[in-house]
Amino acid sequence: MNVRADARRLVEQPLRWVGMEPASTALPGEERVLRAAEAALNGQTRGLRALIPFLGPAFVAAVAYVDPGNFATNIAGGAQYGYMLLWVVLAANLMAMLVQSMSAKLGIATGMNLAEVSRSRFPRTAVFGLWIQAEVIAMATDLAEFIGAAIGIHLLFPSIPLLVAGVITAFAAFGILSLQSRGFRGFEATITVLVGVIVAAFAFDAVLARPSVTGVAGGLFIPRFDGTESILLGAGILGATVMPHVIYLHSALTQRRVVGATEQDKQKIFHFERWDVVIAMGIAGLINVAMLTVAAATFHGQSVGPLHSLEDAFNALGASLGHGSNIVFGLGLLASGLSSSSVGTLAGQIVMQGFIRRQIPLFLRRAITMAPALVVIGIGFDPSRALVLSQVVLSFGIPFALIPLLIFCSDKGLMRTLVNRPSTTAVATAVVAVIVSLNAFLLFLLLSGR
């Protein structure tokens, strides 16, 4: 495919959204968005009005940073060490901004997603191996997020068994995925609304918890630890910063959403998409800060007992704060599980299309990836233990997404004017080294039973 010629055709002729299906035409709502984007690129609109048509991809990717796994990690950190580890959450979020902006940039610059670029640059055997591990990562991701949503339903409606809650989650996820038949904007809007539910949930609980302002400020800006256990927990927060499936996904969301006919247009598109990343990941960061802050203000130093599961946190919130705080927490968990599970299914489809140029119906993939979660629930396996094991599997996939991304974004022949600056490459290299090393370290600890 001649990407530049195709890009020029898309800009000069009536705009179309290519997205997951290259031959699909934009629906009326999408065409309005794309024409608004064209007006912004031409300088006809400025400010917020110019930015709005570019908002969306990063909000979809940001869901991975507020998934049920983050709930468990942040609540454990706040309950054990108060506000101390807030600076780790802040650092993790800044790292995530850099990684996701690079992923978005790769799609804009090349017209391909990370899986497709990998396929074009690596030997066939390496590509096959990357595809297999990416599929395993996608299924592990879906396991954690699907179980999280099922737990949310079960906590809100205790009379509903966990297995039945899993079936309800499946139908709800199918409903969210069906929105794609009406175009990308509806799906993005739905995911954004679910993120808004999570924001509202923790804002409500934060007001009830009445955290210490000085404690929050000190935790955010004064790096410190308190013994080996706090270091390990901080490493866990940092090491789980990047979810490999959304690195693949974000590059796919930007690759043909708005296509630049010239290198100058691509630079303008990336300028807008960078703001998309900053806003969306900033919101995700605030949610994570709020999670840890609520746990610190409510549980740290209090006689609430150990919090070994999300159900323990749910019950402890209700007992400590009252006013339906636990119900609101459950709603946030449900919104997190539903949105992140739908996004994980999309990522799996992109991985298959990119690495081996094959695809299966999206609903069949949804059914396949949710099957392990239903089995885990059906046999009575501890859901919290399943969440932990899924994070172990995810740690294996970190290097296989981050390292190729860094290599490609530093390749001037591939990226052209959007190639990383030397300073960006240096910072990104350090970030990738930290994340990969921490994941390897945590993986070693978990597998060795330490």
C-alpha cells in the first residue's frame, strides 16, 4: 500500500475513517469529526475547538491504567504506607505519558501499528513468536479485567453468584463492542463515560475520606521508602505502569484515524494527539492518586484488618466511611472492568491482524478470550489469586512491546520528521530500562516464592 498516496486521497477527497477495516467508510457522525480535524489542520479552527476532533484514542488507551489490577495495588499501598508512595504513582504516570505518546506517534508517522511495523522489520520466526506471546498477554489481560467486572457486579448485588455475574459481564461487554458497528466515535464516547464513572466514584470517596492535604503533598513530592516491603510495593506500582496490549492498541487507534497528507500535517496531528495523551493520562493519574489517597486516609493506622482482596476493601470502606461509599467503589470497579475488558478485546484483534494478517469476528474473539475467565470463576478458583497470576503473565510481555517501540521511534528512516529527538530517546531508554528491570525483578520474586 502506498501510504502517502492513500493519505493524500483521504484528505483531498471526502474524508473516510479506515480504522480496523480499511475499506469501511465513515458514518455521518464520523465524517463530521474528520472534517473538523481537517479544518484544524488547515488552520481554520484554533484552541479547544481545533483539539476536540483529535480527542479519544488516548482515553481508550488510558483505561488500562485504571483497570482492576490498579485498584488492588493502590489500595494495598495506601493501607500499608499511607501517603508515602504517592510519588511512585506520579512517576509511573509520567512514564506512561511518554510511552503512550510514542505509541501514538508511531501510528501517525508510519500509517501502521506496532504489530504491523514489527512484522515488516523482523524475521518471520520472530514475528510468529511475538504474535504468540502477544495473544497470551491479551488473554491474561482479559482474565484480570473480566474477573474485576464480575467481582464488581457480585459486590453490588451479593445475591448474584460470581459465575452469573461473569455471564452478565459477558453480555455487557458484547453490548459495548457492538457500538463499533456505528463507528469509532460512539465507542470512544462510551469508554470515556465509563472512565468518568471511575472519576466520580473516587472523587466521592475522597470527599468522604477527608485526606490530609499536607500528607498528600508530601507523598507526591518527597520520594521516600520505609523498609524493604515498601520498596517492593513501590516497585510493583512502577513495574505495572505499562500494559503491553495498549502499546499495540494506541498505535492502531492513531494510524489511520486522521491521516496527514504531508509531513507537516503529521506533525500537527501529533501535536494534537500529544494533548490527548496528556489529558487522558492525566485523568488516569488523578484516579490512581485518588485510589491510594482514599486507602491511606481510611485504612492506614486504623484497625480494619488485612485487606487481601477487593471484597475486603469494599467491606472496609462501607464500615469506615458509610454513606454508600462501598457501593460507589463497586460501581467504579464495575466501570473499570467493563471498559478495560472491551479495550483488551480490541487490542487482541489488532495483534492478530498486525502480526499475521488474519482476523476473526470480534464477537468470536470476545467469546474465546472470556472463556478462561468463566472457567476460573466456575471452578471456584480464588479471583484475587487469579488477578495476581495474570499480572505475572503480563510481566513477560513488557519487553516485547516496549523495546521494539523504542527502536522504531528512534529510526529516522521510518519516522521521518516525527523521529524521537536524542533527548527523548535518552529519557525513553531510561524509562524502558526501569520498567523492564522492575518487571523482571518482580517476576523473579513471584516465581521464586520470596
